[in-house]
Amino acid sequence: MQLSNRRIVITGAASGIGWALLEQLARQPGHIVAVDRAHIDLNVLKRSVANIHTFKADLSQPQEIDTVFTFAQEVMGGLDIFFANAGFAYYETVKPDWQRVRSLYEVNVFSPLYTLAKMAQINHQQPYAVIITASAMAHTALPGYAHYAATKAALHRFAEAYRYEMPENGHLMLVYPIATRTRFFASAANNTPKAYPTQTPDYVAGRIIAGLQKGKKRVYPSTLYRVMYTLPLMESLYQIYANWQFRQWIKHQKA
């Protein structure tokens, strides 16, 4: 897919992978609506030729997502590509806290799936694409991230089924990053154990853009993870190590 002169929305655009996508996509002509709950400072963009608009929204609420679509259509005249990148995690033991779990699913699952349906609704004949940031944890479960991994697995399974019924003019691509060097893990909990290996947001964003240009349905930015996923023993050893980290973290929290 050609990305020049497209009308693009990026969520979670204030930091991490979303910000890296914004920086890279802004280097070519087009229109971009950058969405986040936090302030987005466009003054620090390294290089930009795109026409960029910022928009604040809480993507856990469907009416707020509707306002994103309304704003994007007003300022860009339509919407060709939607990067559903916003998401967050908890690193914790599972607790009977309904609202806490619900808030995680609202942002990580409900929001991108609602967005996907909205994109099909507004693009009857026009080609469009939706890119959803999933996670390697959609396939590989790690202790401490049970609920987060479940949200990403839900996205994966939905996408695999939805592609059979998706309109022919639409394209859906899921991205499965490993740990990315952002504020993601610090936000998940205090003193979250360091993950290994890690990748930079710029690298992941580059792989996402390259995958979209090639029309891929799935993008795994880490070659090492692709190898590990095909070797069950290697994956199991990593899970044992992650479990040890989790147990040490629990002890530290109780101390």
C-alpha cells in the first residue's frame, strides 16, 4: 500500500510506538490526526511535511471514538488508514476487581474492534486499512500479564476470523511486538522486571510501515521471537525465567 498523500489516524501518538509512527509517517506528504489522552507536542518533530492535527480523546468510550472519526472526516475529508495503537497493561497478580479488568479490555480490545467496524462503515467502496498493535504475548503467555495477554490474544483470534468476512476493499494488519523500550512497562506497575530482548519504538514503527507497504496481514518485528516461537523448549525456558522474575517481584512488593 502506498502511504504518501494518505489520510491517517494514529492513536497512542504521544509516546512510544505511536510517536515513532507519527515521526516516520510525517516525513511524507499527507494528512495525519494524532490522538492521545495526553498532550502531543508537535514542536519536537524531527522532520515533517505532512499536515498534522492533534486530538485528545479517551478511547475507552465509544462516543469519544466517534468524535475522533467525526474530527478526522472534517479536517481530512475522509480516512484511509487507521493505526489502532493505543493500549496499556497491568503487571500484577489477578484480583477480583471488575472495573480494573473492564478498563483494560475497553482500551485494548473494545476500542480497536469498534474502530475496525467504523472504518468499514465509512469506507463503502474506497480502499482502507486498519493496523492494530497486538503483542507477542498474544501467543506467549507470561506471568504477571495474564489479563494483558488475554486482551492481545482476543485481538489475534478476532482478526483471524474477521478476515474471512471483512469487506474486499479493506485490509487488516496486526502487529506483534516484543518488549519495546517505552514507558509501557513502568506504567504497568512499580519496579516491573526488565524484559529481554527489547526493541526501540523507531525500529518497530519502521517494521510496521514496511509491512503495510507490502500488504502483510501480520508483522512480527523481532526475528528472535519468530525463532523462539517455533522452538517450544526455548519458549518454555523463557517462561520459567519470567516466572522467577514475577515471584521475586511479588516478594519485593510484600517487603
